[in-house]
Amino acid sequence: MTKFSERPSPFPSPSNDLTQLLESGIGCDASIEVGEAPETDIYKVHLIILQSRSSYFQKVFDEIAFNGDDVKVLKLPNISNKVFDVWKNFTRKIGEFGHF
């Protein structure tokens, strides 16, 4: 007999939903630019998620005005693309476990 806890969930996990939302770019209202030209990478993000999970991002994005496209742009030229990718992947993994 299959236990209830062993049955597959009819609903995907929230972290999967958030990952798909981020990857699709739907609803992104901010971006983070890392690195220096010509090695600049732009990451589209959701303010509400970053600001609700990080006091740093809450403070820094509160100080940035929306541009003409209704997007807040955080420029981090002193952060390399590789370092930011490591941070991004780390926080995504933590989010999967619910400890972010």
C-alpha cells in the first residue's frame, strides 16, 4: 500500500515555480549588471523576491529610481561574472531547501 507521503504531488514545488518565473523573465522589474564592459552580464530579477529575502537588496534597491522602462538597475562593476554566478547558484540551491 502506498503511503500518502509517497504519492507524487499534483502541484510543483514553489521553488520550481519561482525558477521558471525567473528564467522566463515574466514580471521582472529590476536587473543586476555585473562585470565591466565588454564582459558585462545582465540578470533580470524580481524586486519583491530579492527585497523580501535580503536586507541588503531591500536597502540598495530602495535607493535606486525606476528608469524609463519601469526597471531598477543595480550596477556591480566590481563583481566578476563568475563570482555572481556562484552566488546566484548558491542562493538558488538554498531556496530549493527552504533555508534562504
